[in-house]
Amino acid sequence: MNICIVGVGYVGLVTGVSLSEVGHKVYCVDTDENKIKLLNTSECPIYEKDLGLLLKKNIKRKMIEFSTNHKNCFELAEVIVIAIGTPENCDGSANLEFLNSVVVQIAENVKKDVLVVLKSTVPVGTSDNVEKLINKNLKYNVKIEVASNPEFLAQGTAVSDTFNAARIVIGVNSVGSEKILRKMYEPFNRPIVVTDRKSAEMIKYASNDFLALKISFMNDIANLCEIVGANIEDVAVGMSYDERIGSKFLKAGVGYGGSCFPKDTKALRWLACDHNYELKTVKAAIEVNEKQKMKLVMKATEVIGCFRNKKIAILGVTYKPGTDDIREAPSIPNITYLLENGANLHIYDPVGLENIIKLFGDKIKCTNIMEHAIKDAELVFIFTEWEEITKLSFEQYKKLMKTPIIFDGRNCYNKESADQFNVQYYSIGR
Ligand code: UDX
């Protein structure tokens, strides 16, 4: 099939490359000239496992093309997939400005029947509104249908998530649209869930918000474990044997970050408010997470008292391992707080340094050698469970640090062995 992807951000690029890999001809379009230039030299603009290789391969065999010319791409397509960002407005609602301008462009330029697929995460009801907007702006005598097809990719595993998707959700309002999307996804051979458009849009938010709620619930219980003397990891293992609960997303820590959970929880809460409904569970998930993000530094304040002029090492700044993304990462408010309190920060991250420097500039010292950050430090904070960090032994901390005190926000180490090495070790819920 000929498929046009509008927006080569993270979702658009992974989707486009994956569709080209299974044999579709993909035309990707974006207004960012620099990004398109880069992609046309076969360079991948984001850090994502396996994506670069597949990109190069499919450019070479001419299955995927990149351009800034919307009109050309629209003309060639049977399906137009919109993967434009829907950033957060100040009030937490989703900003649909960019999406709507693309929709108008489609309506004004498409000269043959086409299916428009919304892959961007959008408020429930957006597909209906997009259809109205298209019909209002239609220039030629063509039929444009709209379908919802949310994505469930996690950063760092996005390519494998696409090829091994637990399910593909398609929200349609005609048999014709369903047929087209079934054909598009047939090569992936994954379970397909067909619903109406609003339900598909809701599935995306409900799935993300449920996972966020699961994490916040575990963090809440972890805090209580600390108070009553239980161990959250043992609790999680005990819970996980119940298939109704499952073993995933039970890991307590310094809270969730990234480009999805924080945004999608706020957006759904806002949508509910807009319909005069209070989504109490999601509200609680957001509040617990906000508090949890500062948990470690508050604990350190109790133990240490003052951070002024102390050399403090920060290990890991990305919101999770396997990505260079620091959006909504718990490390950010903690770094801000420590700087405000006069700490002398030395930061290590295997891939996130460039992004953290953009935020904090010369207020922080960065290194890609972990030992340099730790050497002579009076305190270590861990915000991301990168493998190289989890592999570091207490013995090494003891050898390198001025005073071996560790605040671990991702429960990277065995608590018992800290005592053995006489390291002052604080983690979450244990
Ligand atoms: C998430 C969803 O998993 C994905 O399906 C959706 O499409 C986009 O949002 P992503 O944000 O890339 O993906 O990462 P994910 O692995 O889900 O982790 C999100 C955050 O939750 C991270 O900050 C992570 O550290 C945290 N987390 C995750 C926990 O604190 N505990 C857990 O048990 C799992």
C-alpha cells in the first residue's frame, strides 16, 4: 500500500519505518527541514534501538522517503497517518492546533478518496471533529474517512513493541475503513481490536492512565512500607503471582516521567472536568507522582540537613533507561532543588547529558565516566536504573566517595549488602 505519514516525531518515524519494513511504500512528511535533511542522509534523529538500521535498510531499498512537500505525499497516498504531536496546554488539556492545521491541509489538497488515520494521542471525540473539519474544508469531490489508531509504543523498545504489539486498536465508523486498516496491518500478524472511534481514543488514555495509576499505587504502598517496616519488593513479588494483578509495572521508585504518562493523565483528567466529572483515581495518580518525584531529596534533607557546597553525584537523568529523553524526568525537579540549595552537582548519564546540559547549562558539571562523578562525592543520588549503574558495587562506592552515602530512587541494589560494606544506603519502600 502507499502510505503517507504526517509528522516524523518519535511515533511517526517508528511507525513509518516499521510499515516500510513489512513492504508498504511510505512517504513521510514534516515541516522541519533540518530533520528531513538528516533523514535523507539516512541518519536517525532519535536514539531508539534498531530504528537506525531499519531506516537505512528501507531508504536504500526505496521503501521509505522523506520530504517537506505535503501536497506530493498526499497525492500518492491511499492512507494518511497523522502522527503530529499534541502537546500539553497550560491547563493540562491537549493542544490540537498543529493537528487541525494538518487536517485542513489534507482537506484542501487531497484529490482522490483516502483514509485519514489519527495516530496522535487525542481527546475522545477528536476523530468526529476532524471529520467535520475535513468536510468543511474539502476542495475536491472526494470521500475522506477518518479512523482512530492509537499507538502503544514505549521508548527504548518501540520497534519491537510495533512488531510484537499486544494488540492493534482500530476505531472506525465504516466497514471500508476497517478493511483498509486490516490490510495495512496484516503483515504484522498481531491481534486486532476493532471498536468505534471514541472507544479507540479512550482505550489509549485508559491504558496509559491505568499503568500510571499502577505505578502510583505501588509508590503509595512503598511509602507505607517504609513507615511500617515492610519491603515493597517482597510485597510486589507476592502480589505478582496473582494473574489478575500481573508482574509488570509494580516497581516502586521516584515516580514516572516521559512524554506520555504525565501528559495523558492530565489530559484525561481535564477531559473529565470538561464534562463535569471528577476522575478521582487519575487525580490521585497524578498527586502521588508529583510528591514521589521529590521523595528522595526530601529524605536526604532529613538525613544530611544541608547540601551547600557539597559535591553530590547524580547518576542517571533520563526518565528511564534505554532513552536519551529527559521530558518530565524525576531527575529535573531534584537537580533544580539541589542547585537552589547550593549543591555542587556532578552528573553522569550514558546518553542523556546533552539534553540535561540544554536545561541547566554551566550550573552543573557533566561526565560520561561514572567514576569521575562519584569520586570524592559526599552523596550520590540515583534517578535512572541504567545497567552500568546497577552493576556498580558498594565496594567501588566506598573506595571512590568521600563519605559513602547513597540515595537510590530506583532500588538498584541489594539493601543487605550495603551494611556489609558500611555504606549508608537509602532506597524506596524498603
Ligand atoms: C509509556 C507506555 O508504556 C506506552 O505503552 C505508551 O505508548 C507511552 O507511554 P514510556 O513512557 O516510553 O511508555 O515508558 P514506560 O516504560 O511505560 O515507563 C514510563 C515511566 O514509568 C518511566 O519513568 C518508568 O521509570 C516508570 N515506571 C515504569 C515505574 O516507575 N515503575 C514501573 O514499574 C514501570
